[in-house]
Amino acid sequence: MKFLKFFLIVIILFPLSSVNAEENDKRNKITKNLRCLICQGQSVYDSDSEFANSLKIVVDKKLQEGFSEDQIYEYFKTKYGEWILYDPGLNKNTYILWLLPILIFLIGGAIIYKSFINRK
Amino acid sequence: MGALLVFYKKNMKNKILPFSIIIIFGIIFFIFYKGLEDSKIYIPDFNTKKEIPVFNTKEFFSGENVKSSSIFELDKVYLLNIWSSWCVPCRQEHPFLMNLNLENKLNIIGMNYKDNLKNAENFLKELGNPYKEIFIDLDGTIAIDWGAYGVPESFLIYNNVIIKKYIGPLNQELVDEINLLIK
């Protein structure tokens, strides 16, 4: 009987805690991608400033309201602009940032390929 | 002439590689050099014609629930001022708010940001109360809804639209500008 009780408690508690952990992970992931605007070079996750702490509360609230990660980013983008995101989307201001690595990779590949052909 | 062309082609082929590397590095250098000039400090949009957010909160003195729609009416000019008793620049700008209130051309609304209510009341007793209404933002989430990121910050509002945003304490110059804008 005692064992059954224990078993029941474990079954009831276990899924709850895992859900909680999932939410925490998500919140940490989101706040790591948000720039703390008043502390240079720190993410909201790292910072303990008034602004960052409020932002964490807002992220929690939005998650509870059922916002997805992208919706939360979108929300902060309309409030503070692209600058608040560490991982900016592809647009006319950031296309160089996105295309440069691909370009360098292609050109580098071409150079290596060419030098191989030449050696033969 | 033909020999010269062949010679030129042969030499050019060897030069393509270093030449292209120099060009690539030139481009990369240029992009990063330009990046150096960009400001790395957050500069908010000052002229945002955004609708004001909708929120529920508590009134400062009575502690009663208030809605944003009952604070901001259409066809009136409001100045929303985010302040706090622990914020030193707020003390600096307070006389300007008092003067603006005396001129009586706009309604000044206060947002008490992450404050101890007792301290906040003492602050107002000491320096005067220029606010027509004050509401509380205890955890700073309403300020985020407004796109604010510190204290003090002021928003000029007309018809539920933010006309202008002032970051940092107000001074005589900015007060003159506000007077010019609401004429």
C-alpha cells in the first residue's frame, strides 16, 4: 500500500516537473537571444539589471499566455527594433552578414578547386 | 604580337589567384571597416508614431485598478512621464514638469517605475506633484510594453498615438520643444 502511494506520487509529480523544466529551458533560450539594451555586451539572461529582470518577467508572462518563441521575438522587435535580437533575420540591413560567409566559402572552394586542377 | 598575347595570358593566369585574394580581402576589410563606424549603442526610434499599449494596473494613491483607456482620452494631449524616487535624474527634471503643469496646456501622467510607494510619496511631498494621474508599474513590465528601457523617460501622446519620445531627463530646451509641438 505504501509502495502504491509512493508510486502514485511519483507518477503525478514527474510529468509536472518535466513540463516546468521545459518552460525554463525555453525561457533561458529566449532570454539568451535578447540583448540587454542598457548593459553593453550582455544578454538579458546574463544581466541582473532592472531592465533585464523586467524583460525576464515579460518573457515568462508571454510563454504562459502561449506565445511561441518567434512570436515573442516579434513582440520585442516591434517594441525595441531589430537591435534587441542577437540573431537577426535576413533583411536589407543584414543581407551582407548572411551572404558573406557563403560567398567566402564559394570563392575559397573555387580557389582550392582551381589549384588542384592546376597541380594535375 | 601573337607571342605577346600568349605571354600575357600565361602570366595573367598565374596572377588571377593572388589578385582575387587581394580583392576579396579588400571587400572584407571595407565591410568590417564600415561596421566600425556603426554605433553599437542602442538608439531608440525617437519619432515613433505608434499606438499606445493597452494595460491594466493600479492607481498610485488609492490602489484601485485602472485601465489605460480610462487614463488616456482622445483629443487631448498627454505627457507620460516614467519616474521613480530612486532615480537621481528624475529629481533634476521634476521642476520642469512642475512648470509644464502650471502652464496647463497638457495633462501630465506619471508612471511610477519599480518603486517603494512610501519613498515615492515622500518624493512627491518634497518636490511637489505635477501629475494629473499616477499609475504603478511595480515589476517594470508596463514600461516594456511602452518600449521604454529606463527612467526617466517621457512620451508625448495625442489621440492615443505616441508623437514623440524623450529619453533621459527633460530640460528647458526639450520643454520649449514640447510647447512648440502642442501649440
